[in-house]
Amino acid sequence: LCGCGHNIRKILAHLRRLLAAVVTFVLAMIRQERTGHYGLAPA
């Protein structure tokens, strides 16, 4: 049972990092949309 709890903590730590990366990406996209800079060169 202790080993199971340890593994769950490790999995949750990875999920926390993944969630932080997703939130950072979404916030960057929202900021980019508000400023109108899409990173594309005009044709």
C-alpha cells in the first residue's frame, strides 16, 4: 500500500507539470490573440 501511494504521488507530480505547461501555452495563445501577433509573415 505504501508503494502504491508513492507511485500515485509521482504520477500526480508529472500531471501537475503537464497541466502547468498546458496552462502556460493557453495563456500565451490568448495574449497573442489579444495583441494580434500571430507570428506569421504577411503574404
